[in-house]
Amino acid sequence: MTRRGIALAVTSLLLLLGVVLSAGLGQLPIGPAQVLGSVAQRIGIANSWAPDQVLIEQTLWQIRFPRVAMSLLVGALLAVAGAVMQAIFGNPLAEPGVVGVSSGAALGAAATIATGVTFLGAWTTAVAAFLGGLAATLVVYATARAQGRTEIVTLLLTGVAVNAFAGAGLALFMFAGSSAAREQIVFWQLGTMNGSRWNEVLIVAVVGIPAAIVAITLAHRYDLLALGDRTASHLGVRVERLRIASVVIVALLTGVAVAFVGIIAFVGLVIPHLIRMLLGPSHHTLLLMSLLGGATLMVYADLLARTLIISADLPIGLLTSLVGGPFFYWLIRRNRKLAGGWV
Amino acid sequence: MTTRPMPAQPGPCHGAPRSQRVTPQAGSSAFSAVGVSYAVGSTQILRDVTVHIPYGRVLALVGPNGAGKSTLLGALTGDVTPSAGQVFLDGQALSHWQPRDLARTRAVLLQANAVAFSFTARQVIEMGRAPWIGTPQSDRDEEVIAAAITRTDVAHLQERSYPTMSGGERARVSLARVLAQETRIVLLDEPTAALDLRHQEDVLTIARELAREGRAVVVVLHDLSLAAAYSDDIAVMQGGKIVAHGTPHEVLTEELVERVYDTPVRVMIDSDTGAPIVMPRRTRTS
């Protein structure tokens, strides 16, 4: 079995285990057998494991499963967004949260919450988040890339600027908004899967999954991009077109991931990096495994967020940043040692 | 030397149907640059350059620093859009070519060959096959890659991570990538800059073999003796113009080299090959 096959099998198992655990654990404990039985019953397989209490059924299908599904999707999309961003910047430190795409998206979303606009129904927040994310990505892209190269310092400093601006915007909306809106915005900045609903999950899936699939179909071109813009174009890649398509993909993935659950940083940094270390930088494997790995990480992160402190729901963004921050620090140090500086 | 079959001939997007295209004859023009000028701001980098580059020959592009060699190469690859004049590839204006068809027609080795992320040398070489994905040619991927690896002497580097290799090793792996692309035109920008003596000779031997197979080869070089020994033609650039173009014997005269490089030289004849050798005249200082 190849390394890739092993990684795929192990991650899939972990993912399934995580889903069953996450659906089962909580204030109302539900056994793994009941979880599996309930799912089997829903897809038309009658079985004796299925729970017979209405409360358990309701808890599973109205609270736990939408939340698990949202974690899976958000984790997968953020990890893929990170990998795509790293591919187009040719740099492992690019990540939607770090360079400010996430906060741009959050700002767009906060604007609709604070002002109460709902011109597109349930889609309003998602669309605003996408536009905010796109604007932030374009700013970062335009600033940090010069003559086909990305300087890390410029990239990170642009991220600082975009994050600061979006932070101020968020603060403004909190100041101006109602107390209900204020509370919602605070939760966003911290990130939480709490209260995910099926219709939200559907929006994230409808936008995010096609965007992720498009990214995976571009994998081969991302490999060539690693040779530099000119060489990639000599090999037949329309570099500028690829970059612009990718910027839109990143904004879509990040925007829709952030729209309902808020800012969850570092997933797009940690997951692709781990996969590169294990399986190499080839983008087909990288994007596929990021999808799976991001989903897995997020299911466990959400499980921890819910169960670490009894009867409290920790913000999941807090948790990922707690782990991701030191990891980012380590990555910078390592990068610096390897590259001997900041290029 | 046996002549290898040329790869299939893709053409410009609105050229003749594939079946009617002919394999270019040795001697017919691969590239024609006609009256090409290029300026950045007020700096004129290329001035009215006209040059025809035939199939089946090695053309060495030489000249002092800043003469415009790399920019001319850039104009041929399409990276640089001339401010005046036009570049034709197989008789079609370069702007009419699709990127994919271009990639199947000409391969380029640049001076700088950095690779982001730690791809292995083998993976980098495999990327040279990208333009042929989805064509019958991709059935030969393994064979072509193996041949490119042998030819450039990088078999022992295959599993090494590209960013950890030395400059010379990277240059050879990148050359293998260019060979794997199997194009009928090969453009090499200072391929020998980071190489040791033996590998310099190896690379230019490869360039010569490529030309004998019917391909057009353009090499930017600084070492005039190397250019004289391995190229069929030499074009000398100075101040954005081609000031001389011909066989090594015609071009490399003491008078011309001294004028272009502004330093005294002695031109001798290699008794083994008959090719000119250009030596700077040095004076003992002690």
C-alpha cells in the first residue's frame, strides 16, 4: 500500500470515528450504536439499533448532525482554501486567516447582521462574506505580488493591515448595532459551530463543494506554478487566468466557510503543511488530503470545544488559534532557518 | 548519429489541419524576429533586431552584460511583447499561437530556476511532460523522462528535494525538464553558468545533438570559446542590436570581439577542432 493510500485510509477512519463520537457526545449522551442506527434508518435500512426515543432522534437530527456537517464542511473548505492560496503565492505561510481574507469576509458578513439587510434571504450573509473576502484577497494579491514574486514580509504586513482594517470595521458594526447583533458579531470573531442549521449547511455545501472540486481539477497547474510564473507559462499554463480564478476560489471557499460560523484561523495553514510533510507537495494529493484532513481536524476541534468544559461551548476559533498560533511561530522559525532569511 | 523522429507537430490555432502539417526541414526558419524593438520607459533594450533562426542548427547568442540577449530570448518565448516589430514562429505571428501549442513547440530554460515547495528532482522533470497530457505522446512519458535523466546525468538526484540541491544540480535537473518537453525548438538562457567544466561540455554536446536531430537550438552564452566550439552560428549583441551574425570563424575576429567587449583579446585556433579560441590579453602586474 502506498503512503498516500495509508494516509487516506487512516484519515477516513479517524473522520468516521470523529463523526460518530461528535454526534454521540454532549449533554445528552447517545451511544455509537444509536447514532449509526439512526442514520441507517434515515437512509431506509430498518434496524434494531435505531433509537426509539423522540428526544434522541430530535437531538441527533436537529442539533448534532447539522453541527457535525457544518464542522466537516468548514474544516474541509478552509484547508483547501489555504492550500490554494499557498499554491498561488508559492509560499507555505499564506493562509486566509493570516493574510486577512477571513476577517474581510467576516466584515462583509457583520455588515449584513448589524444593518439587518436580508435582500437575498438566507443567502445575504454568505454573499456579503464572499464579497468581503474577495475584496481582501484582491488587496493582498495586488500588494504582495510584484513581478511574479511574493515577498513574505509584504504578504504578512499586508495581512496585518487588512486584519487591522477589518477589525476596526467589525468594532464599528458592534458599536452601531443592536445588542443582539453585537453578541452575534462577538461570536463570529471567535468562531463557533453552535446553532448550525441545515439550511446554512446546505448553502455552505452548494457553494463550497463545487469551488473545492474546481480547485482539485486545477491541481496539476498548481504544480507547474511552483516552477515560477514564466516557466509555468512556457509549459502552457495561462498563469494570469489561473491566478484570478484561484483568487475567486479562495474568496468563495473562505467567504462561505466564514459566513455562518465566524473566523476559524490556521486550519488552512496547519493541515496543508502536515500533508506536505507526510506526502510531499504534489497538489492533487495535497488538495484531496487537505479536504479530508481539514474536515477531520474540525470535527475533533468542535468535539473538544463542546466537551472540554462541562456545560460550556468554547469558541472553536479560540481553540484552533491556541494550537495554530504556536505552530505558525514554529513554521516561521523553521522557514527562516531553511531559507536563511525572508525571501 | 541517428536522427530521432520529431514529436508531432502542433501548430497555431488557425493553422492548417494537423494532417497537412509537415515536419520542418533543416534550414527552414523556426523563429523570425523582424524589426523587433523593446523599451522600458526611456531605456531602449532592443533596437530594431532582425534575425532568422533555422531548424537543425545551434545559434549562440553572445554579447556583453546588458546587451539584450535575455530580452531577445524573452521576445522569442513571448514573455516580452515587443514595442515594435514582430516575432514569427513557423511563419505565424507569435501572438496567434495558443499557449498549449507553444508549449509543445518550444521549451525554455531560464537563468533562474527556483522551485517553490520541496518537489523532488524527478517530479520537476516530470512536469516537463505537462504539455503532452491527453495526447498519444504521453504514452511515451516514461521513456522520454528516462532518456532526459540519462542525458543530463541526474539519475542519482532523482529522489532529492529540489530546493536542497546545488546551483549546478538544479541547472541540470531543469535542463532534463526541458528535454522531457520534447519540443522542436529549445531555448537555453545561460545553461552553463552554474556548471563545472565537464558538465558545461556535456550540456553543449546535448545542444548540438538536439540540433542534429533537426531541432532549432538557441543558447545564450558568455564563454566565447565554448560558443565557438559547439555552435553552428553566433550572433553577437551589443547595445540592443545584433552587430554580427555568422559562423564562429566569420564572427569571432580579434577586431570585432575587442570592439564589442572593449578589452584586448587574442583569437587562436584549437588544433584539435579547428574552432576559434578567444583569450583575453593579460599583462603581468608584478
